[in-house]
Amino acid sequence: MKAHDIAEFESECWVYDGPGCVRRERQRIVCGPSDIVIRIELCGRCGTDQRLFREPHPNVRTPTVLGHELVGRVVAVGSGVSALREGVGYWDRQALAPERVAFRVGQRVTAQARIARYRDGLMLIRNPIENLSFQIPGGFAQYMKVPSSMIRSGSLLPVPDEVSDEEAALVEPAACALESVYATPHAVGVDEDGRHIVRSGLRPGGRALIVGSGTLAMIYGRLARIEEVAEVWFIVRSPEKADLLKSVLGDWPRVLVVPDYSARPLPEKQAVETALVKELGDLTHGELFDDVVLAAPSVDAQRLMFLLLNPDGYGVAVCFAGLHKPCDRAMVDHLHYRMAKAIGTSGCSTLVMETILRWIRGGRLSLKGCTCPHRYTLADDPAEFFQTRADGRKPMLHPWG
């Protein structure tokens, strides 16, 4: 199909009307002059999608199509796309060179979910220009229209041939993990005035603990290896989770099984955590961990992560679990005495997505094996897809069956 042709597509999709209400619908997708249409090959379920199925979000414009962790193939390019010249968001105030808008039919692409504003090269979280799936219908569909705002912001990223579909659909969540890694502020010294000198990233040669066994936990483990962390530990809930983790990552992680204790009263939870801190303290010669990554949606683990930071080490706790509920009696003395930092993450910059694609292409990072093997399709019950924990890895929608 040439760029100047009129393009229309019939697309099966899941339409989100609000919490608990997702219906299958057939929609007509029209490619306008400044649009691109892609055929969705795979789309992963984000923790945000899962939460939206349970509770509303004020920024979601319904009805919409959720899904933003995707890989697709260009099937139509509007006649005016090549003439787009004014950048926004990531490319704000930049003139768009012809190669930046030279998309072609058949090309594989992935998407940046947040068309964000930037300052000094850093993505600003508040007041984005638009969000894919919140205001722009997303990837739980056979076809998706990419509007000019996504094209002009660099939010449609070409996927190199060396990157598999599975890995391409994981670029956005992997970039979110890497964004949080880059935001970790380890103090490494002081200058002549006593000002702290900070290095971002997991501590090289240090010891990191990752709480969780799902897709993001596995990705964090691989990123920790790239960051040259000397010891990478995991806390998981069952021997089966431990076996799954090692089947994907290999034998290098050190894995500790801690059965789920979330249903116990708070005093019993704290007793479990006290014993766990002692056990891990004994196993690490009293040093515990320079970095603790919370990659599981657990308020108990949120409380625990502060207790597991190296008490003498200016540690960093990273929360990537999408938690929006306070935990009871979190010990924050590490923070009070400036010996530690706690950070969270929400989204990723387009530059970090480009970095993930480059690392996969060059063989520095692999995301293979990090998705659930069950093949979900649009014919399945949406409630099952949105709520399943399956084997703990990210479920993927195959819109074409």
C-alpha cells in the first residue's frame, strides 16, 4: 500500500469501559494523512492494565483500548507523515529530519507509552502530552492507529531484525526497570566541602536483592549483571517459583524461598520479617544489601525492604511494584539518618527505550524466556487475561490467534 492511498482496516479489539468491564468489539480503523496504522503482533499486560481492571483511574478516557507493551508491523503510512517537521515531547523544539519520519510498510515497531514532557533530557512524570491506552487507543487489538503526536515525539521506535517479537514487546517494561536503575543515587564520596558525590546505578561489586520472581524481577536480575553487581539474590514465595527463576536465568542467582505470610496479623508479620533479616544477615556476614529492588506488589515487602538495606552502606531501595497503598510500620531510620535512599519509577524515557533496543541488538541484554508461554487471544475471556497470575510471568495477547 502506497503512502498516498486511503487505508481502512476492520479490527477486533477489547474495549475497556471501566473496572471489570472489557468487551470484544469490531472497530473500523482509518489511517489519516498524518497517521500510521500498525498490525499488532504481540501486546503484554502491564501491572497498570491489571490494576485498571480492578479500580478506576482519573486520567483514563473511556471507552478505550488498553495495552501499551507491544510490537507491531506497519501496514499503512499517511501521505502527510513524511512532511511532519515539528517535534514534540522527546523531540521538543527539534526539526524532524526526513529519516525520523521515514516509516515504511512492513517495518516492525514498538511504542513509547508516554508522550512526556522533558527538561534537561529528563522525562517529567506529571502532565504528559498524551498516554497510549489512556487517551490513545492501545494494543489489545488487531490494528492500532498511531497519531501524529506519537510520530512527532519519537514514540514509534523501529525494531531491529535481531530483536524477537517477544523481546520487542518487553522493551518498554525493561526500559522502565532500567530507568529506575539509572535513578538510584549511591553516595560514593565527598568533595572538599563535604558535598556528597553520587553515582547513579546499582552498586558495582556490591550485593543486590530482588523481591519477586516474575518478568520484571527477571529483567532486574539481568540488568544487575550488566551493572556488574557481584551477588544477586532473590526472595520468592515457593520452590516452584525458585525453579522457574533458575530455568530462565540459570544458576547464578542466589534464591531464598519465603512462603507468603500476607494473611497473618501485623505482629506475626513483623516476627517473620525479623527472623528473615537475621537469616539474611547471617548469610551476608552482617552486611545485608546495597540495593533492594521490590518487583512484587506486596505492601509487606515494601516494609521489609528498608530492613534489608546495608546498615552502613548508603543503600538504595527501588520500588517497581505499582504500589499505591501505605504499608504499616515501615522502618525508615535508614532514610532519616541519610544512610539510604528509596526511589520509585513510573514509565521510562524514550532514550532508555532506545538503549534497551541497542543492548538487545548487540547481545548485551536478553529478554527471552520472560513471558508466560500460554497463548492468550481475543477469543479468551478478558477477565482471565487481566487477572491471571499464570506462572508469574507476563501474559501476552496474540491478537491474531
